[in-house]
Amino acid sequence: MENEILEGKKLRYSRQREIIFKYLKGSLAHPSAETVYKDLKGEIQGLSLGTVYRNLKLLEQLGKIKCVGVFDGVERYDARINEHSHFLCRSCNELFDLDKTDFNMIRQAVCLDKGFRVSGIEVIVSGACPHCKTKE
């Protein structure tokens, strides 16, 4: 990750930010800041939870990651920023990527008053994942 520009200001390179970003890119789990911190504190000397939060917010502002939503009071993050939907298991709180969502159909089905412009659609489907479904 090279120096980035945010709001006209050049940001200095940060090894911590780069490691956090690579961690998110390699994760399918949509981790929280606390999970990122727990998993990386042994790899990044002097890492604090506050540093993780600041870097996640900065990466989000840069458009490198997105906050998928708040589940059980915790924000969850995704480095996959292309248009896709998610499945939330209400039993284990795991988030899964769903790749086969017809966003064009959703755009056509949404009725908005004049003056509104859709810039994005976020879909979260919930229920029980295959693992939890077998435990019911």
C-alpha cells in the first residue's frame, strides 16, 4: 500500500495500516475491530485497539474497506467492496458473502419519490447457516 490521499492531504505510509488491510483482504469472516486486534496483536508490536479502530475508519474513508453493519452491537468490516450481499446467521452471528444477488431486479423493484438517486444497495439476509440449521 503506497501513500494515499485523503481530503487533499497526503497520508504517510503505515505498516500497521498495511497489515490490517492485508488481514481484512484475506478474511472471509467480516471481523470486528476487536477481532482484528486480537488476531494481529502478536504480529504488530505495540498495537492498540484504538490504533485498529483509527485505521479501520481511515481505510473506510479511503474506500478500501466497508463497514457491513452493526451486529450484536459490534461493527463488522469487509475488504470486498464490490456490490454483493450478505447472509447473517442469527444463531452464531457469522456473516457470509452471497454472490448471486440480482441487484438490477432490486433497483427496479425499489420505488422512490422523485429527487432520490440510488448510489448503492446493501442486502443482508438472515436466518440459520447450514451448520446451525443442523443443530435445530
